[in-house]
Amino acid sequence: MYKIFKDSKEYFSYIDLMLENNIKINKATGLKLYFSNGDIIELNEARINPKKYHLPKYSDESVINIISGIRYNYGFDYKYEFDKNLFDKKYKHVVYLLLDGLGVNVLNKTLPKNSFLRRYYYKQINAIYPSTTSAATISAKSGLYPLESGWTGWQNYIKEANKNLILFTGVDYYSKEKTGININKLIPFKPFFHDMNLGRIIEPDFSKKYTRIDSLFKQSLKTLENDKFQYIYYNYPDEILHIDGIDGKATKEKMKSIDKFVESYANRLLDNTLLIISADHGHTSCNPLDISEFKSLNNLLERKISNDARCATFKVKCGKMQEFEDFFNLLFKKYFILYDSNVLIKERVFGDSNGLINERIDDFLADYVAIAIGDKYFKLNSDNVIFKSHHAGITDDEMYVPLIVYKK
């Protein structure tokens, strides 16, 4: 029998059924499987072009280096090298604007060359890894790599609750129940400018459904004279990219709107201001692999899959390590590289800890980390949301973000 599945959940359910009946997988070619009874099944999905990828190094230029430059600008000590041409003089005001999800590919595909953001494009730098908001924005605010801060992904295993909680909200990722746990108290961090006494963080009101970018800019201009340094975060274009995709009409319209507001804001900045614009991560087009009820995989695990859709972590049952490795690689090696977590720590993929590794790292990274290199993401829970574009992998699309510089 030869069967083509259009739904990944049904595809994995069929694998479960075959394995429960002691019918083994003899061979796998991508998501085309050959069983010992002669059956062949395939997951038929939209094909997306192969992706270039690179494993990040802590020495790659990133927001961490920019933070060192900001501290230097105000006469404070700093830890890492930075671009001296960016800080060509001592600026009275520095604004760091982070536009969520604005990868280099998104910038070039959604805006014309004469747009403000593309006119002032300086160069590309690397995203913090994991290339996801909860890891990268904490690095942008704290000056710490994820290995130091402990913020490694969207959701993770919190031992105090014995549940996987969304780090930003404390909500149970799998049941959607509120726990009342404040993750900021469990995994605290200080802003990188806490000792400088001259900074402010400006973010959307996350209790509201939507905050306009111009309202953030109004807050900035109102207080900039006294603040000297400001970190401004805006949760777009990420939110529209997930739903509409990189090539979507709504994405392009949103980017035009953002570009217009940023240009207007830049023109109103005080003299002697350095405006640095970048992103927490990029985006890449991809399709879901719904493994939320994939028993053959989940039964090998001690607890539910953690971290992120394209940077997933696995805590494996005692005695099941080799079986897990073999089974995972048989099915997914075309799309994910499976790493021993200790190897990634040793190779500094999650940053240079200077010997200070956050106490949560063992729980958060668990035994194995699966890092996406292709056009798939793991759908881990039972909701009906399907993303056209995602992040947290190591493709160039996700890892290269723009450094846009405007000096007034």
C-alpha cells in the first residue's frame, strides 16, 4: 500500500498504529517512510526551497556587542568588542529600537530601496541564539547571553510547578491554565544600564490587544531629554509575519506603516542622538509537523517537549537515550539537527557564560536540543493556530538581522 497524507497529525497517528502492531520502519527518505510489511507512506506538504544555515558562535557580532558600545558611550565599563564606527563620538542620547522579527530578508522583501529603514541600513549582524523573542529580548535588555540569563525559549519546564510555562506570562503552555507564577521573580535579571542611572525601557502594554508604534514614540520623545538612553520594543512585524507570512500583502502593508512612523520619529529626535534599529530575530517560511499526540516519540520522554517550535528540548526517560536518538534522526534529520545539550553549552551556541551558567539551564535544555535547519516547525500543543512563518532555528533567514543606524 502507498498512502499520501495531507495532515501531519494523521501521518504520525498512522506511524503509531504501525509500530503498535510491531511493523517496523525499514527506511526513511525525508518524510517518506518504508515499512517492513511493504507499506509506504508520505506526508504531502507545500515544498519550500532548501535553506542555508549556520551554527551561531558567541563571538558573532550581535546586540551584546551593541550594548558594550552603549556603555562605552556613557563612560561605563563593558565586556565585549564593538563597532567603533557606530560609536564615532560620544552621543548625548542613544535610542535602541527593536522591531520584533525584522530579519534582513524581511526588510528586503517588504520595503523598497528608498524606504527609510533600507536607506539607513548599515550592515547585518547575528541574532542571539535561540533566535526567538523571549531569549533575544531579555539579552537586549540585560546584556546577558541566554546561557547566563536562563531565558532560552518561549515555554519551559518550571520545576516549582512541574509544568511547562510560557515564560512571559506564567500560563501553562499545554493546558492554557493561569498559574499565577511570575517568571520574572523565578528567573530575574537586571537591565544592562541599571548601574548607569540614565535609561528607560519602553514597551507595549501587553494587557491590551494592540499598541500603536506611534504611542511608543510619543512616550520616547516626552522623556528622552532626561533619560539619555532608551530601549524601545515593538512586537511587530513578528505578529503579522506568523499569520500572513513574509510575502503576504498584510505584512507588506504593515511594514510600510512601520517605516513611515519610524521616519517621522527619527526626524523629531533631539540633536546629538544615535538611533540604532535592529531585531531580536528573523523569520523563515515553514510548515508544521504536528507531534502533539505522536505517542511513539512522546512515550520516550520523561516530560513534555519544551522551549520552542524550532529549538525544541527533550528530557528522555532513563535507558531510552539511544532509542530516542535513532528514532528522532530516522524521521527528522532532514529538518532538524539533534544535539546533546552539553555539546551546545560547551560550544557556546547559547552564548559565552564566562563560567556563570544559569541554574535553570539543566532543566530548560534537558538532554537533547533539536535545532531547525529546514522548512519545518514542531507543533507541540492542541491549538488550531498554524504559522506561515516562524523562527528559533539557525537558518540565515532567522539568524541575520539588520543594523540600521540614524545619526542626528
